[in-house]
Amino acid sequence: MTTIAFIGLGNMGGPMAANLAAADYTVKATDLSDEAIERAIDAGCQRATGIAEAVQDADIIVTMLPAGTHVRSVYTNDDGVITNAKPGALFIDSSTIDVESARAVSATAQAAGFEMVDAPVSGGVTAAAAGTLTFMVGGGLSAFERARPILTYMGKNIFHAGAAGNGQVAKIANNMLLGITMIATCEAFHLAEKLGLDAQTFYDISSTASGQSWSMTSYCPAPGPVETAPSNRNYQPGFSAAMMLKDMRLAQTAAHSAKVPTPLGAQAEALYALLEAAGKDDLDFSGVMKLVNGTL
């Protein structure tokens, strides 16, 4: 039976590990949080006391970590993944991190004889729990084909984006677009309201016209039109403004490195940073509506 090590059991990693356990894989799970490990055990995973124990017999190693610095240390430190993994193990990093770190860690793994993919996700906590995430995968074709069967138990859309790091490129470009369109959608609803057009009527029109977007029809930031949207539960996340700001900052770092002007991306980053400064980045990212309409 295939054994999977899962490192990082937070809001996204915990449900992902649980889905792998539910698929009858042996999942050895570890995290800095004892509480997170206990939840994973309750979901059918096995406890590992640290990285070395988790990976030593694992065929597949999956990581879901906060930032590039954590990915670098978990993989490349003396007590990390690369030193302790058994020969032939496949590495899957589903963290959302900077492109440079993703490519550097992949190169280090490859030099040590391992295949690795960067496989960041889209869909948020709800999709992680439901096993319906979208995976954007960077790495060699052989590594991608090895990873695909594992990813299908955690997601429904799995794309090969190309070489190492390209999964991160796809993720940050996509989320920059999402962050921008959400702000534009908020502004449009606010303008319509101030000019005397109610949210439902504007939604009915724009959702079938040229202004339609995912931010409007799936995640409408105005309360009312989309029952399942966070706007109808006081902007409780989904996908928090703090996480969106992280991705916007990653996009700006990458844009500066590549000398690519992204003025709307920069402006959107600044607006989500205002939510952070106000101590409101625990709201869903669609809660930027409260900033736009002055109710923050």
C-alpha cells in the first residue's frame, strides 16, 4: 500500500490529508500544532512526531506550508525531507510561495535524485474539505504523471502548467486577477446602489451582460444575490483577505523581479493592505466591499 507523508495540517492541509486517508492511503501526518495533528488522527491519519519519521518510509511526500522560507527549511534542512526521504519518493508541495523558492527547492531535490512538483491550489477551505480543489502543477512530465493519481483524491481540476515553478506562476497570476476583479465588482455594486439601483436588479442585469465574472456570479460581494456567498454571512471566510494579500504580494514580488508593470495589481495590493492595517484581514477577501462602501 502506498504511504503518504503529509506535512502541514492547517486550514487547507488538514482537510487534504483527511481526503487522502479516506481514500485508504496510509497517511503519516505531522505539524507544529498538536491540535492539528489530533484532528488529522480523528480523520484517519497516523501520527508522526516529526519530519524525519513522517517521510522515512513514505512513497509520496505532500507539504502545505505558509511561505517559501518554510518550504526551503522543511525540504533542505539537515532534518528535513530531502535528507530523510527514501530513494524514489515523490515530493508534492502544495504551498503557495514565491516562484524563486519553488524553483530552488525543486532543483535541490532533483540534484539529490528526487522528482518534485509544485502544486498550489485554488478553491479555498470549502473545496479542500470537499476534495474539489484545482491544482496548478509545475515540474517535469514524469513527476506530474506520478502526482496526478494522488491529486485526484484532493481535487477535481488538475493542470500541468509546465516546468518547475510554473504552478506558482499560474496561481499568483490567477489570484492577482481575482483580487482585481473582486475590487472592481465591489465598486460597480456600490456605484449602482448610490445611483439608485438595488443590488439584486444590478446583479440580474450584469450577471448576464459583459460585466459578468466569477467574483459576481459565484462570490458576489454585495449581500443578497448569491445565497452561498460570504457576503451573506457577514463576510466570514472562505478565503480570507489576509490570504489574498499574501498572494497579491507574491504577484508583485514576481512582477518586480521580471520587470513587468502591473499597476492594477499594485493598486489592489494596496487596498487589501488597508484591510490588514485596519485589523480586518480576517474577513473574507470579498469583505473589501466594506472598504469600498465605507462600512469598515
